Amino acid sequence: MNYSIECKQLSKNFGTLRAVQGVSMQIPTGSVFGLLGPNGSGKTTTIRLMLGLLQPDAGSVRVFGLDPISQGDQVREQCGALLEHTGLYERLSAEDNLQFYGQLWHMPQRELQARIKELLGKLDLWDRRKEIVGSWSRGMKQKLAVARAMLHQPKLVFLDEPTSGLDPVAAAALNNDLLKLVKDEQATIFLTTHILSEAEKVCNLVGVLRRGELIAFGGPHTLTQSTRNAIVDIFGQGLTDPAILEKLRNMPQVRQVEAVDGHLEIGLEGTAEPSEVVKTLVMNGASVDEVRRRKAGLEESFLKLMEEENA
């Protein structure tokens, strides 16, 4: 298997802060990889190490088999990046922004014109290419920033929380556009996010970073299986009595209890069955009409991993 990125015990410190701690992973070429973690977990630092913008204190990273420190120019020529800022010039039009960046990449003019039309067309921005970017919504600016990152047809694209600050509709639209671009461009995507539902929809490979340490790595399905959590939805009457909820929360096999729209969402530990929960409800005067068991999603599994690390 070909890998776009390979890390071995990659570490970076800032004084006493251990920003990245012994991270080892391999990202297959053509995958959409999501690095998940709360703010301050080391996600952006990891990207900067891979681009050669920071020098590691220990370990190694290779991008397309190249060392980002000694061969940084060669690495960055093959990469696109959207980090904390869009990199857009807001007094210029969308088309002029891409023209500027295309010239920086020394793209031939005919090729550049065709590429601008192709990308803006795929992102539904072609008809607005002459508009000044400063007048656009944040969602439209993020789309243009993605086009900027992919302008020179990079083999690897880094996107650092690309939907941060967007409303749900704009975030969903951008994610759909990203999936289309990935399919068409056949590029490897490395994105960071703390929005778990987003990663579950977009990524085929994920890693979980906490305090600079990679604590989980694999496909989203593998990750949800690894924590073996289950969520049980219970419907009926008298379920939300405070005394009953307190008894449920004190049960050893119960991880969490939430009353949602008149029914209960109960998180079970490990492979625990809901039978004892139902028995407790009935013995305390509740009426149970229906019990639905479902596997934990990526968000529940992520939260479980965070809890295990804090334990």
C-alpha cells in the first residue's frame, strides 16, 4: 500500500508544553483522514510538522517519502493547505485571487484559466467570480479558500477545521463540495476537526488526539466498535421522574442518562444489556412501551475515549 504520510514517534515541545507526543501513523494515498481532538490537543502543530513549518524534537515524518525539513520545498510543492486563515485578499475578486495564487505557482496562463473555471464551477462560484471577496459570506469565502488550496492540483491537501465558524447549512454545503472535489481530484485529504458528526460523514480514516497523544486510529466504524458502547432508547410513561433517573444513574452498567423529547437515552458500559435498566424502571412505577438498542456513533465513542483518558 502507498502512503502519503508516515509518522514515527513524532514529538514537539514548546517549553514545558508537550504539544505532540510520540505520534505514529500511516495515511494511505487517496484517503480522507480526519484528525479529531478538542481545542489545544495538538492538531494544528501536527500539520505544521508535516509541512516542515516546525522542526520536530523527536521522531520522524515523511510526506511522499520526503523529509519536510530537509526537502521542504519539494513537499510543499505537492501540498495544498488551508490553515487558520483563508489566505484571501478581500479587496480582490474571486477570480483575481486565484489568478494571483496561480501565478505564484508558475502555472501557464491557459492552464490556470481552465483550472479556475473548473474549480469555481464545481463549487458553484463561477457566476460570482467577478465579485469582490470582502462582500461574501464566510461560507463562500471558505469555498474559495478550498479552491485556492487545490488550485495547483496538489496530491495532498491539509484543511485545518475548514468549517469552523460556519452555520450548519454552510458547513454541510462545504462538506458536500469537499467530497465531490476529493472524488474528482483523487487527492489525499488531511483535515482536522472537533465536529464529530462532520468527520463521520466525510472521513474514511480517523485518529483521535488528546494532549498531543494519538489515543485511537482507524476507520470510523472500527473506532466506534473499539469502545463497545451502546445507546438504548426507552419509550413509555413515567420515565423522567427525578427519583427514577437518580436510581438509573447509580447503576454500575449505566454510563449516562438523558431525558430527550419524552423518552430516555441511556448509555451502557461495554457490552451491558438493557434488561436490568428496564427492570429498574418497571419496579419503580414506570411503564415501558419500547426499547431500541443502537450502536454508539463516532461522537459517543470520542467522548468515551476522552473519559477513559481522564479516569
